[in-house]
Amino acid sequence: MENNSVTTQNKAWTFCGVSTVGMIVFAALYFNKPPPPIQSKPTTITSIVTNTVTNTVTQEVVKEVPKEVEKIVTVPAQISSDDQKLINLGAKLMDAVTNSPIKDDQVLFGMKDVNVFYIIGDKIKEFVTEDEIKAKFELTLRRNNVPINPKSFNTVVFSVAGFSDDATKTLISYSTKCYVTEYQTIFRQGVCHQSLITVWEKGGFYGYAGKNKINDVMLDNAEKDAEMFANDFLSANPK
């Protein structure tokens, strides 16, 4: 009897211990488990509109994006005044080369006025003075509207040479010449130099005259040469 009672009692304590351990494990699992998510029940709202028209306006906003437009502008390079002068000179030289040579009566182009220089031989001075020749020559130029300026770079030269017959000394041999000289640039084989060059020449009278006639002959030739120059001057420089 005592053995059965002890056995029964041991079983009861064993069952109680197992139950206690099970409850502890169950409690630990229960409290460590994250709570389930709360699910909200969808709510349906019913709106009743009577005799109402609803217009829905959709406004579209357009954002303008600025566009970058690249414009290529050709800007001419700056040219110095010296370079421009060289360009102009080159253009004028090319124009002179391509055009045909001008005639003798056009060589005096671009002259606004003239300065007259006289060369009188000693023998001629015995019969006619330089002032007489100068007065006749320049009066003829003025009469033909050729401006005279003592400071002009355009120089007209009137020269008279002569000698007498040593045997009789009654005849005077003479020659006259009217010409224009200028400093010009000469180009040859890629090399250029300046030199005093005769660009216009006419007249060239020569002959003999007696002592009593040489004065009138010299003044007459001075007038003729001045008229020849004035004619070409006005032709090349028309008003």
C-alpha cells in the first residue's frame, strides 16, 4: 500500500512539473511573438448629389526650358593703319599694271598747281633776262588757268641754252626745252629704288637768230612751251 501511494504521489509531482514547464515555454513564446498587424476595415463613403453637374478642369502646366542658340558671327580682324596703307598701295599698283599705259597728255594727272624753275644759259642772258622769260612763261600759264605755287612739289623746268658764232659773232644758236621731273620708284627683278625721272617733256625748239632778234625769239619760244604744258595739264586735270 505505501509503495503504490508513493508512486502515485511521484507521478502527480512529475505531471505538475511538466505542466509548469509547458506553461513557462508557452508564455515565453506568446510574449516574444510580434503583435499581428492591425488591419483597417475599408470605409465606404457614399455621397448622393441631386441635380448637380460636376465639371472637372484639368490644367496642364508647361514649363518652358530655355534653349541656347549658338550663332557664329564672322568678325573681321582689326587692321592697323600701316597695314591698310600697304593694302591700298598694293591695290593701286595692281590697277596700274592691269590698265594700259596712259598717253603723254595724261601724265600730268593729279596736279593741283605747279612751281616753275628756270635754267638760262649765260650767252642768252646777254640778250634776254631771266625776269623777261619768267614773266612771259608764267603769264601764259595763268592765262590758261594753270595755278602757280612756289611751294608746289610739281616742278616745271624751262631751260634755254645758246652760243654765238665765233667768226662773225652775229648769229646766236639757241635751244629751248620744257619738262617735268619727279622722284619715281623703279621696280626691276624684285628690287625697287627711287630716282629723279623726267615724266613729261615737250617743246625742244632750236635754231639761229641774229643779235637783234634773239630777244623776241626767246620770249616767243617761252610762250609756246608754256602753252604746250598748259594744254596737257588741263587735259589731265579737267575742272
